[in-house]
Amino acid sequence: MIAFGYILPTLIAILFVGYYAPLVGIVVGFFIHIFVLLIRISEKLDKLLDKTEDGL
């Protein structure tokens, strides 16, 4: 899943940027990766907070 976040932007950037496509793919992929990680962390924290609220 995360690999597509790097590969797909690189392939699209080849059409528009050319030589700098790998750099664009890495930068865009990095932001996609951070976004996905934030969503996953948020979901884990929600589950953790729900468990602690039930215990009180």
C-alpha cells in the first residue's frame, strides 16, 4: 500500500517533470506516507481511549 504511494506519483511525474520524477515521487510519497501513518495512529489512539474510558 505504501509502496504505491511512492511508485504511482513517480510514474505520473515522469510525464510532467521528466528527469526529476524520482525526486517528485519521493517527496509526494513521503507526504502520503505521513498522512497514512497519522490515520493509523489516530485509529489506534481512539481504540486505546475507548478501552480506558470503559474501565473507569
